[in-house]
Amino acid sequence: MAVNSVEDILNLLISSAFRRCRMLDDLCRLSVSLKPTRPSVLISVSDTGTGNILEEFSELEYKNNRILSDGLLSVMTTSSSDKEIHHLKFDLKEVVASRRLVRLPSVTKSGAKFSGTEVSLSLYEEIDGLVTMLHLYLQKILLLKAFKIAIELIVESGGGTKSFFLQNACSTPATNAVNSYNLTLGLEEYVSKHGNKLTEACHSCFSTGKNLKVGTGVACSKENHQNSGQVMEVVIIISNMSMLDQSSCSRLYGRRTEVLYFNDFSPCSMPQSSLEALNSIDWKNYGLVLKILVFPQHDASTLPCSHSNRTDRYLTRKALKLALSDLKKRNTGTLLSERAVKICNYAPDLAKTISGLIMSSLDLNFKRECFSLLGLPSPECEKDIVENCIKDKIVSVIATNDSGRRGTKEAPALFEQGPKKAFQGVGEYFDTS
């Protein structure tokens, strides 16, 4: 793997440490520390995961040597089953691959049972810039809500040590069914930040949390002799807020679509295959237009991802469509097509007419039956309540019939007690197929 910048090598080391923590499937710590050693900065990435896989380092191809002070990676690693702590050094400047790895004397664990890895290197970089870059990158990893992994950034300066943040590894999620649940929690927190930044919660826009609409989708490829199967998980969050609100993020930052992409739980740039899938969705069919796309990973924390792949494209597209359908199902009247939106504009007038007919009737039995079908308690309800109830049911019928199913002649009933009841034909009249 070609590594051409400070960001590349640090992101690789951190993502490898995070992967080892996940493999442990137990409480784990990932720590990144920086210590100025003029004229360079000593950086250490350590974890208490399952132990190091040496191939991760032996395949590195580092071409820009000017930022390395000595070109060496110092590694200490051990697994729970090992009786020793192994010490190794990798010379990234060495051209001959077989000479890069140097094994140093090991240290006995004296009967103790633990696992972990620490990788250290020195870079010719300003410590402030490294702190900013690492802070952003680690916060993006925190969006994944890996509840068993504590993550910290430590900076030694002026004779003191400062820990920037620490995720509580003892927290437990409500469910372990799918990773998308944890990702949803993290993205909801991210979206509620002011201007979709990683800090400063926006209380003016998301004080109640009711402005967010969420949909999730999971697509899997079949496992075969060539690969172990792939999983694509997509979470779509739409925030609803008024552009007229002077304090809202919409006025300050404008309406835009942000795309966060994680490859094997590491934040990275979106590969071409997934980008093609994103652009292939008929967004207008969901009442959306992707005018401004923002990829936050492209600032200072980018990992190289695979090139265009048919499987990736298929899985991304499938997971996207499932997430959109899920969001639409959870929120009646959301993500309607342009045609359905136009039809919904007639719902208030139609509801007003129907409620007027019901309320003006002198037949008490007819009124009771209508109120029973509407699910309202008694004919004494106010006209506005009846009108809003009918309008909501009409919009629900239109939304259900706008789900993308084509060729079906039977529209859903406006009322719940069967197709032969009153007003069942409203859905057919407003056919959106």
C-alpha cells in the first residue's frame, strides 16, 4: 500500500489499531499520544487489541521520506497467548522489502496474560497541526459509537500532559443487532451539531430532537470461495428546519447534503463505485435534489479506498434504496415524488369538503359510523379535528401509493375497516402510479 503523506501513515496506524480492538470484542483502549522532541514530534499509537498483524507494515510503500526523521517504525506487540512482548523495527526507507523488518530481543511477560500493540515514529511536523488533524479524525471514528472501545488523544507539552477527550468504553448500546444502530446514534449526534460540525451543539435547531427523520438500510453480498461476503450499511438522516429562522444552521450554512463514508470502520474518501451508486438514484422520485454534495473526509483525514467495483456499486445502491424506503415508511408524507406532492396540495380542500358533508348531516347513525371509521371518539368532535384527521388519511393513502410499486390497480383504503367502506375510492382517484 502506497503511503505518501503524514495523514496517510497516521490514519493507517490508527485504523489498524481500531481494527485490532474490534477483533478483541471486549473492553479495549486506543490511545494516540504526541510528544515534541525538537526538531521532530514523537507519535505513538497504542491499543489493547488482539495483537499486531505484521503484514500490515511489511506491505507499506513510503515514497515521501522528507517528513520522517529517521524512517523507522518502532513496534511492540503481543497476543494473549504469547509468553513474550515482541520488539520490532520497520525501516520504511529501506528499498529491499526483506530488509525492512528487524527483530529485536523480546521481553518475557512473566506469566501475565494480556494483549496489545504500540507503534511509534518521529515526524518533522508542527505539533499544533498534528493535534488538529488527529482530533478531527478520531472524532469521526467516535461517530461509529464503538461502545467497547475507549479512544483518547494525549499531548505532552511544557512538562505536562493533556488528554483531549475520552470515550467511555463502559457504555452499552440498547441493541447489538446491527452496526447501523450505533451508526445512527452517532450520525444523529453529528447532524445536531451547529452547521454539521463535530463540536458546538445547535440548540436553536435541534432543541427537541424532533427535526430529524431517519432511515436505515443493510445490503449483503453472498459469501463464496473468492470472498467472505460484504456488508453495506447506509443511514440517511434528513433535518427539517425553517430557512426563515435567523438562528438556524440553514441560514448560516445553506441546504446541502453531506456524505460520510467509512471503509472497515475507518473514515475515508468515497470510492468511485459508491459515488456512481449515489448518483444513479432517482432522487426526484423521493422529492429530493442533490445540488450541493459535501464530503467532510476530504479536509485533512483521508484514507485511500478501492476503485470502482460492481459489487460495491450494487450493494451501495441497494442499501441506499432500502434506507430511503425505511425513512419514507417511518415518516408519513415524507420523501414524496413531485407528482405526489402536487396531489397532496388538493388534500386540504378535499378533506374540508368531506368533513363538511359529515358534520352537516342530520343522520346521527351516519355520523357515528363515519366517526367510527375515522377512529374518532364521538360525533361531538370539532370540525377542525375531523378535517385534519381526514386530511392525514388522504396524505397517508397518497404516500403509500407513491412507494414505487408499479402495475398495481388496487390502492390502499382511506379507512381501516375494509375495501367496501366509505371513501375507499379516494386512493384510486389520486393514483400516483
